Amino acid sequence: MIIVRFTSGLGNQMFQYNLYSLLRKKYPGTQVKADISWFYTNDEHHGFELCRIFEGVNGSDFFLDKATTKEIFNVSGQVPTPFSGPFAKTVKYLLGPVNRKLRESGRPGRCGITLDQFEKKFDYDTVVNIDPEKNHYIFGFFIEEAYYRDRMSILKNELVFPEMTGECAALAAKMEETESVSVHVRRGDYLSNTYAGRFLCLDRSYYEPAVNIIRQKMRDPKFFIFSEDADFVEKEFAWLSDKTIVNINSGNDSYRDMQLMTKCKANIIANSTFSQWASILNENSDHITIYPAQYMSDEDTEERTLSGWIRVPGGSR
């Protein structure tokens, strides 16, 4: 059995789903399951969103087989929090000493890839070329291009958004009728104590060169800016003409921003998996993607080889 652990926000969940889907197709005779127990005690962003958004959409090939508590224990050698709700964090705390003893006893489960080994960064070939006769518990983010580069048509059939209505549908129609360009500005959690100093908050030194490239390649671009900080965008993007600030989606509907970005003829993405997925799933075959050369404060991002993707340096405040 292979179990892929799911964590974090929607963009990261989608990258983890891609690995899950890849392994299911590569090893059809092996059970591949999803461990979503992390979300029982973590409420980052909007929780586990994949099934709520993508499951049951007409014409979609989305499928997620969730691992049971027993299966997670048998494969990982750790006892997961078995349920969500008001007592989940207490149960996780009580299980802490149990799981520590299990690790100290050397019982890693029946894993081909153990928890300790996956604290290291494994490359694509190591992760996907595993022995399907063994059990594997795999966790990480798997955002490198190698994981999705040859699977984009598959992903567009599996990660299908529900139909839009109302304001979203009207805005999508406007994007389809114009030389639309999405601009994603991520701030919010990047300014929090958790992420401050790790992730960059990209500023004009990135967005202005990105816009200039778009103006060279598109005759009459119209810019649609997506951000959780509309007041900041209103002030900091005063230099940008032909813009619309999109602030109609929030809470459980926040994913609609990603869906709207897929309608645009070009995407200026942030150092964020959220807008990166908007470009991966973009419905326009010849769309342009501008992406930042640096995501983290201490390292550069991987250079993309996808057609139409242009890497732009930039900075932050």
C-alpha cells in the first residue's frame, strides 16, 4: 500500500493530489490512498478542500481514496488522530508520547520510505520509482515541474471546477472577451509571525517588469488583480492602468479566484502555489505565465521549462 499525506492550503493539496494520482496510474495493482488526518487538528487556510471543490463535478475524473486510521498506522508506524472536532487536538496531545515510544522502539511500520528518511529532500525519480510490493508512507509538497509537466492534460480532467454563477460568471465572461491578465498579490499569511522572513512579499520591482513584458506581448491587456489585501493593492498599484481589483470571493469560495485566473489569457503569478495552479490549469492553450525568480527569502525558485512561462527577478519590502 502507498499512502500520500495531505497537508497545508489548497495549492499544496493539489500538488499532493497530483502525486497521488500519478502513483495510482503508475501502479494500478497497488492500493494508493490519502491520509487527510493532518486536517483534523490543523485549520490552516480553509482546511481540507479538495473533495469539497472537485468531487462530484460533472465530467470530472477526480477520485480520492482516503486511508483509514488502521491503514495509516500499519504503513507509517504512527497512530494518527482518528477524528476531527473539538477533542481532536486533545487526542493528538495524548497520542504524542505513544508515537514517540513507537519511533524510539524502531517500529517505522512496514514502510519502504520511512518518516525519518522523508525529512530529506528526495528527487522525482526516487519518489515515483518505488517498489510497489512494499508499503510506503510519503509526505512532502512535490511542487517541482517534473511531477506535473507531462500530466497537465490529465490534471485538467481531474481538477475540474464547479460551474460559476452570478458575479463570478459575469467576470469570467469579461475575461474571455478581453486580453485579460490575472495578477496575483499574496500578502496575508506571508506577513504573519509564522512565515515572516521566509516567504517574500513581492513588490513593484517584480510586478512592474512583469506588466511591461505583458504589454510587449499583448496588444490591449486588461489586468485583473487578485489579493486578500484589496486596500494595499488599491494604493500600491496606482501606477497600473486598465485594472480591476477582484474582491468578490472569500471564505469557502476563495478557490473561485483560482478558477477565474484560469480564464485569463495571461497570468502574472505570485510566489504562491495558489496562482501557480491557476496557470497550470489555464484553459487558454497559448497563455503566457510570468513567474518570480525567487519564492523564498533565501533561495531561488526552480526555472520552468513550460512553453510560455517567463521568469522575472524581483524583490520585496
